[in-house]
Amino acid sequence: MTKENLESIFSKYPGNKKDGLLPILQEIQDQQGYLTDELLAEVGKYLNLPSNKVYGVATFYDQFRFHSQGQYHIRICNGTACHLIGSSTYLAELEKQLKVKAGSTSKDRKFSIEISNCMGACDSAPVIQINDVFYTHVTDSDLDRCIRSIKEKTE
């Protein structure tokens, strides 16, 4: 992210007010794709907050990422309901089929997998999100179909 882009974001939140922290982090992530230690430090300087405070807020919220995502970013819910229905089995299958571990991005940058503590859809468990599309009540055949579909699109 260029210094000009960062200054453009900061200019939307004048007065260095601390209530701008979340929207600033969201805008940086929207433009950059993820947050870096350097960007968190810059936000801290702008808002007169210690870097560890900014980092603490960013790590508290599930929405913030600290590494780049793949072309197909897969989030799998591992909340109580999803876990009880077998989300950990689905996670293992995703990792095996896509050759990428949860929390990382494949070397070819096509796939990334993220575990979510809760996606707020317990009545629709298990839940998987691929980019902006949510899949609910996922079955083994649904998962196979999703994996086959994204693999075909990247070949």
C-alpha cells in the first residue's frame, strides 16, 4: 500500500479520533487485502495509540487478516454446532484436496483456508464460505462438488 493511499484513508477520519480505528483497519484491508505489522504501526501513529493496542483490536475481530488470501478464499466454521456436525472432517478434506493448510495460502496463490470460530449461522450448520458465497447444511457431496468446481475454474 502506498503512502498516498494510506494518507487518503486517514484523511477520511480527521482529528486522529480513536473511534476511527475499526473503519481505518477495514479500509486498509479492503485496499491491501490484509493487514501488516507496518500498517498497524502507521495506524497507531496516526491515532496516537500504541501499536500493541492496534494489534490487539485487529486480532480480536475475526474479520481481519494478516496474510494475503488465495483467489478462492475458503472459510469453514468450527463453532460448536458446525464442529458437532463434522466441520473438522470437512476441513481435513479441504486441506487434503487443495493441498493447503488452514491459516495459509497455497503456493500458487489459488486457495486459502481460514477457520472461523463462529459464522453466526448455527441453525444452518455446517457452514462454509467460498469468497462471498455461503454454503449451509453442507453435506459430503456438497463439499465434493464445491472442491471440484473451484479446482476446474483454476486449471
